[in-house]
Amino acid sequence: MNRLIARRHELAEAVASLAGSRLLTFTGPGGVGKTRLALEVGYRARSGYCDGVWLAELSDLRIDAGVAEVEAALISALGVVEQSAREPRDKLFSFLRKRRVLLILDNCEHVLASVRAVLPLLLREVPQLRVVATSREPLAVEGEVLRPVRPLTAPEPGTPVAQLVIDGSVSLLIDRARAVDPAFDVTEENAEAVIALCRLLEGVPLAIELAAAKFRALTVEQVVDRFASRLTSLSAPGALASSRHRSLGAMVEWSYELCSAEAQVLWRRLSVFPAGFDLDLAEAVCCFGELAPVDVVDTIERLVGQSILLADRNAGVMRYRLLVPLREVAAELADNAGETTQLERRHRDVMVRRSEEMLDRWSGPRQDALISRMRQDHASYVAAIQWSEATSGEQETGLRLLGRLRYYWLGRGALAEGRTRLESMLVAAPEPSRARAECVWVVTWIALLQGDHDAAAARLTDLRSLAAELNDRSLDVHVRHWSGLLAMFTGDPANAVSGLQAAVEGHRAFADSFLELTARYMLATALVCADRPGDALAMSRETIELCEQCGDQTARAYAVWAAAVAEWRLGRLDEAEQRACEALQLQRALSDGICVALSTNLLGCIAHDRRQRRRALSLALAAGRIWRSLGTSLEAFGPQLAELGQLHTPSLPSTAELEGLPAFGKLPDLEDVIDLGLGIAPGSTKGQRAYAEVLTKREIEVAAMIERGLSNREIAERLVIAKRTVDGHVERILAKLGFTSRAQVAAWMSRRGLGTRDSGASDGGLRR
């Protein structure tokens, strides 16, 4: 993040205002720096919020998005992995009600009606919640304290050079100009031009940054010459805010006119992406008519160089995004060119193809990487789904897209969101089809995992009808599969075993390897419930071997857990513990909360059988926290497993015992629970060493500086190495840890306590 320039007084007043109010709103025109101030307030106030400072970016929501979409955005931003069938508002209130949280709501202006409906309820229901918002106009919510964000000061003509460097606009211009030209400075020769430019830009930070980017190719005098007449012609008497807004618009329009014809076409077409995108997406969506694929790489490079596109490296892949004001201008230009509908259709079709590619590669060794990529493209998938649902004749393709995303909803802990979107599209596209049937069995699976057995049974009835009407034998296999799982979850292990055995054979016949592996580990679990642990162990071992052959990790983790349960039922506690720990180790990369909770529950039962009451209590409490965060429970997986868990769980602890148990805070952290299951105390030397072995000594050093908020350039200066060397280190850190952002690295370092040894205390960070 860039340094905050010339905002010290405003920042101090905002922090003071927050201490006396539960809602603080930064208002002002686009590009004036509202978001940057809000983030800085959150950073400085973080110590007062034991449950964290969280950032909810609303800019990806469509204009006038409904209340449900705003609530869903808040749930996603807060990392709520509640997967029950409850309404989103209930999940949100339940998650926040007893927590002390600072929530930053960024870019509220285009969803004001919905924010005004949600926020008063949220503040009333969550007494310890405080909110910092940014908007171009007030939220008009009771108790709101407004902090208008003014432009930076601009120097008066004739100001001496020595005094210019303390002016707000000039300080920002120098800082950003040196990013593209390290030798830039204000001198007697260019001082007049610097003053003129800052006054023309009226102190709007985004406009200053765009202008500074031009210093790559132009002198400050040339920039003034090219801007002066244009800005003067657009300036008119009136409110200051209005003229500032015109200045920013003029800057954007001027930047557009300076682009080549290819860059103009690409810029306006990139507006179809609601958030970030990669090169492949840009080429596939935007290349038609006068824009050829061979032009895209060089054109994107030029747009990045002109600060029109922002570029971020994520796990070895460069991703790009347009700032909201630039995207808005581009969208208007695309609409004027008559390209909007074509772009939206192409975008949807490309997202369908990407989802199909993911599905084809799913049963392999890089499932964690596939889920990570899907998370990065989440906003684009949602936009494609919404367009398909809202556009006449496109709902069938929307069903196909949603069905192809099935392992995304399941693998990233987004069962509730996936089910909501699936059921909405099923209502919009009621005609019998293969795509509809696929969505029906996916919804059935999700409902079963949520413990909503009645809804799952109703969907199974729909699936039987579709299988008969379409005369599709592969759908008959799905009927047997999910009927078998429903039987297990409702206490009928005999029918569960027969149904899941048929599913294993059927999926193998249709060459669906992942669903075959899925049915296998489910069958192993059903065999345990049927009191056949020996058969369950044999099935688990066979499944693990098949997973190892193809590199599948998701099914392997569950098969390992099923083997652990079978070993435990056979009385082999050492072998059961070893297997359960192996399942937890696999979850380091996969982060599947259900598998972590199941494995932790089992380790607690093993500890109880060994009369290790303290460990058994700790594990039972940790598993309980995860189950509650997921919105389900062990009981949802059938009475047999639930009864086994109850019989091997210690009685409720006394207050004294509770005080002596490990504390996990109010927000369940899978990493900490995994540490507990593996016997690694939070913050212990053993835990640090286990994690430190993932990274080299130099990578730990770089990650520590990322935790402290340093940019790659600043890290390079501290370590006296080239910036491209730091870029390489950061790329390898992201790849090794399976992360997609620097914020994840900072949070990981903070949890492990690795950064404090070499680099001082952690600076913390925002959760997003």
C-alpha cells in the first residue's frame, strides 16, 4: 500500500470521532482518498478490536444491488463459513453478535438503499460493532458521524521551492512521480509547472497519481501544456466538489484520448470485468472485431504503464483491474459503442469454458490451486451467473455454469452461497434438461451436508423424475449415490451401504473418477456405521491408493479420516491417531472445515479412551467451535457417528478446567485447531519451526516485511537487493503457501509468530 500523504490532521480527527460514534462515514468525490483514509483508521484502531478489523469492498456489487446481495457480500468479507440453510441475515447477526469488530464498508454509493436497510439493524443487533464507511454521499443512518474528505492543499503561485515540498499536492506528486522516475525532484526550473499542475488538478489524489504516471514519458511542463486547455474548458463556476469531479473526469478522458486505437478499444471492453482478471480472460473476452489477440499483451503493458490498469502478482500469475472510476468511464464508452451485450455474453461464455476446464482437471494433484484460482475469479463467476439468470433465453447456460462450479462451492466452504444461487437458477429455468438435473443433484449433496434432510429428500424425488424423463442412466447412478448418503445420515446403514456400493460401480462405469472416489470414502464411512470396521478399513485403504495414483487430495483426506475411524472401532488407537493426524496435515493446504472438525472430533474420542481428559476436552471444544461456524454438526452425519462421539466425549468441564484449556479466541482458526490436533501449542517453537521449514530463511525475512506492510520496492531497499529479486521471492512465497495475496501472507506470519523474531512486532493488518 502506498504511503498516506498529508492526511495526518484528518486522520487524527477521524480516529477521535470513531471513539465517540459507532458509525463514521468518509464522504467526498471519487478519487479523493476516502478508501485510503478508512483503511488507515482501521489500521490505527486495530488494537481496540479483539475480533479484528474487517474490510468489505462493495464496489463489485451491481448498481442498486438488493439487501440480500449486500448481506452476502458482508458474510463473504467476514469469512463466515456458516453453511446451514439459515437466512443470510441470521447468519450475519449470529456471527457478529458477541464479537468486538470494526467493519470497513468501502464504496457504498451505488448500493445506498440496501446499505441503509441493513446497517441500522446490524448496529442494533450487534452492540459491540463499529463501522467505518466510504461513500460519495452520506448514508443517512441514525448516529452517523460524517468526515468529508477534502482535496489536498494546492500551492499558491510563486511559492518558493523550499516551501513547495511541504504542500499536500506537491508531496503526493513527488512521491508518486519517483515511483516512475526516481530522479524526479522539484527545482527552480520546473517549480512553476509543478504549481500549475497541482492547481489544475485541484488536489484530487487520483488525478495527481494519474498525472504523475505520465512522467514516464513526459516532463511536468509537457503534462501541464497538454492538460491546461482541456481542464480550463471543463471548469465552470459552481460547487468545489463539482469542479473537482470534472477535473478527475477530464483526466480520465484525456488519458483515454492519449491511448492508441487498440488501447482505447481494450480499455472500454475491460469494463465487463467486475473485479480482477488475468491475461487469458482479457484475450478471450475482448478480442473480436478490430482487436486481435496478438495486440493484447503489448496493449495491457501500455495500460499498466499509464496507470490505467493496476497489476498484481498472485501465485505466479499477473492479474489486472481497473479502478472503479476508470471502469465506470470505460463501461459508458462500451455502451456508446454498442458493445455491452456482446461483451457480457462473451464474458459469460468464457467463464463457462473456464469452469469446464477446472472440472476436467479436478481429480488431480492441484485441487488447492484450482480453488484458489476460482476464488480470484469469484466476482466474474457471479456476474456471469447473474447475467444468465436475468437475460431471456440464457438461463439454461446459467444452469450449466452453476453445475460446473459444484466443487468450487463444496471446496471453498461456500455451501450456503452455492445452494442459494443454484436454487434461484432452478426456479428461473424449470424445463427438464441434463444441466438442470446436474444442478439438482448438486443441491441435494449440499442440503445433505447442511443437515437439511427433508429438502434433500424432496430434491431426490425431482432427480428421479428427471432421470426417467431424460432416460439418462448416469442420473440413475446419482439417485443411488445421494439416496445412499441420505440413508446414512438418517440412520439406515444397510441401505446406505447398498446405495453407495452401486454408486461406486456406476461412477466407474461412466468414468467419473472423482465421484467414484467420493462414493468410496462415503461407503467406507457407511460400513463403519453398519458395524463393519474391517470392511471399512479395506475400502479406505483401496481408496487412498487410488487417490495416490491420480494425485487427488480432497477424497484422500476423507478416505484417511474414514480409515482412522475404522482403526479406532477396531481398538487400534495408535493407528487411528496416526491416520487422523495425517488427515489434518492434508488440510493445511485444503482448509476443508468439515474434514478438520471430523478429524478433531475423532482425536478427542481417542484421547478420551486413553483417559487424557484435558486433551479430550480441548479437542471437543475446538471441534465444536468449527461445527458451529459451519452451521452444521456431527449429528448431521448420522445417528451412528453422533452416538459414537457422545459415548467417547468427556463430561462437561468445570469452570476451573475451562480456564486452564487452550484459548482459541472467538473466531475459529483452522490452522490453530490443526496445530492442537497435531500436538503443537499455539506460538510454540515447535510450531514455528514446522512452519518455517516451508520457507527459506530469506523468504521468511521477506514475508516478515510483508507483514509489516512494506512494498516490494521498500523491501528491496531494506535488503539492498534488486526489486525483481524481491518479486521472485514473493511469487515463491505465495506458491509455497498456496496463497493469492500479500494480506494472506501477513496473516499467516502473524498467526505463526514468525515475523517478530527478525523484524520487530507485527504491524497487524486488515482482514479481507
